[in-house]
Amino acid sequence: MNIDELSAVAKAIVAEQKGILAADESGPTIKKRFDAIKLECSEENRRRYREILFTTACVEAHLGGVILYDETLRQSSTDGKPFAELLAQRGIIPGIKVDGGAKPLALHAGEKITEGLDGLRERLLEYRQLGARFAKWRAVIEIDQLDLPSTYGIRANAHALARYAALCQEAGIVPIVEPEVLMDGSHSLERCEAVTSQVLEIVFAELDAHRVAFEGMLLKPNMVIAGLKCAQQADMQQVAAATMRCLARYVPAAVPGIVFLSGGQSAQDATAHLNAMNQLGSHPWQVSFSYGRALQAPVLAAWKGLEQNVAEAQKTFFRRCHLNGLARIGKYHSAMEVTPP
Ligand code: 13P
């Protein structure tokens, strides 16, 4: 492991006004997104859609990295350039989702464990040869009203995240460590903060025990937010304050960047929350984004699978990247949603 190299890659991904596009939807997930615009989920449509994203002009100003899915890393643009090469030539670092998805955790009703460690060392070597310089592994933690998540459920997921992260660093790949506390449910913001705190504390203890270098990784957490079905929703400032308080307590300053997931928030909310956090002043780590839905939902709605809509879809994509780039430095304003900056 060369910590300086890993650290340089991690820092480049979260350079000023930059974040990550999560375009690593698995087959079933991208099918759900295409179903919503009544588009057949064929390999060519998936390729074309990702090509539209990756060839959008000027997005390199706001994207330090793009997370790909296995199939996408092996695909090329219409004129035959592998996507990883196309992105790298634009100064956007290619990454790869390496987890095998969250499955039910045995004897723990309602909880999940992420699979994919078997054979990971070999897969990472191949992914590096194909051009990936960072990876992602997502653990899923669900909150219910009573006793979930269990401490064991959190520990099992933290252990898998740490084993994954250590294997990545061994292979010269920057791990993005993603323990996602889901927004589903009716829990309060306070309960989300308590669970997120416990999760982060255990995750960093496991990473440390596995000798993961914090300088050569990125953390992809949820924001601290009330459950979608909670009657009392917090405002932007409350979310920003609770999230930064929680992360300041549990995330070592050596970690170069926090890259939030959007988790089902609207595109506007995800941008506004990121902006509010960056307006709170300077933090020990870069406070950035690694959005899937919050960057792509408006693009899919504009594209609708039709070639005549490609220009509009790319305009929409650049706009969301640009607005999140402004949120990275606390210079976004909701008025920009109607009047372009
Ligand atoms: P969302 O921003 O849609 O939550 O996706 C981010 C991601 O990569 C989840 O693993």
C-alpha cells in the first residue's frame, strides 16, 4: 500500500467544488429507473444512458469521480472508447461498485448484511487493470421504532466494510466506505443522530483494527435527517447542524472527505443541505457529494429515452453538477433553481 498515492487520489476526488456521480446502479436498480420513464432495460439503453452522462460538456469542473457498475466499466462510447478511459481523459477518476448487495442477516429479522468479500482481492486487481482507482461498498442499516438496528447488525456490517477497505488499500484502490442509515421509517432526527453516531463509532473502530489508513479513504454517510414518514421534519439548518455535530464527533480529521449519499431526498433538498453544511464554516474534511438519484432523477425525466431530448438531458445534468459545485463552497441559493446562476 502506498498511502501517499491513495491520499492523492482521495483528495483529487474531493477537490474544490468537486464531488462524485454515483452511476453504479445494479441491473435491478437501473431497471426501476428506466421503468419510470417506460424505457426498456436493454444493455444498449444502459450504455447509451451512461454515455449521455459521461459526455456532458464541462461536468469535469464539478465531478472528481464517477462510480461505475461492473457492466459499465466494460462498456465503451459509441465511437469505441472505453468509458474508464473517456472519463480519465476528462480528468474524472473512474471508480467501481464492488459489493454484492445487501442480503438478510441470518437470525436477525429485519436486518441486512452486505455480501461480496469472497474473491474480492482478485476482482480488485482486475478492476484496477480496467482503470478503476477507487471503489464503493454500501452497508444498509435500517431504523425501526423499537430495537433495530441491533448492535450485532451494526458490528457485522462494520466488519465487512473494514475487510473490504483493507483489501482495496492493499490493491492500491481508494475505498469509499458507505454505511447508509436509511431514511425510510418514521423515526425522529434525534434517533437518526443516535443511530448514525453508533454506526460511525463502530465503523471507525473496525477500520482502525483492520489497519486501514484513514488518509487514503473517503466516507459516504447518510445525512442526519428525520425518517420520511416522521410527522416532524427538521429544517435545512437543523439537518446541517445535527449532521456536522455527529460527524465531528466520530469521523477522524485524517479522512480527506465526506461524500454524502442523497438517499431519496429530492435533488433540490440534497443540494440545499450540502450548501447549509458548507456554510457552517470550515470542517476538518472536505464536505462533498456522491449522489445517485439527486443528480440523475432530473436527467432521466428530461431524457425519457429519446434521442431528440439528449441536449436537454445534458443541460439538466450539467446544471445539477454546477449547483452542487456551488453548494460545495456554500454559494448555492434556492433562487438559482428558477434563475440559472
Ligand atoms: P443515492 O444518492 O441515490 O442515495 O445513491 C448513492 C449511492 O451510491 C447509494 O449507494
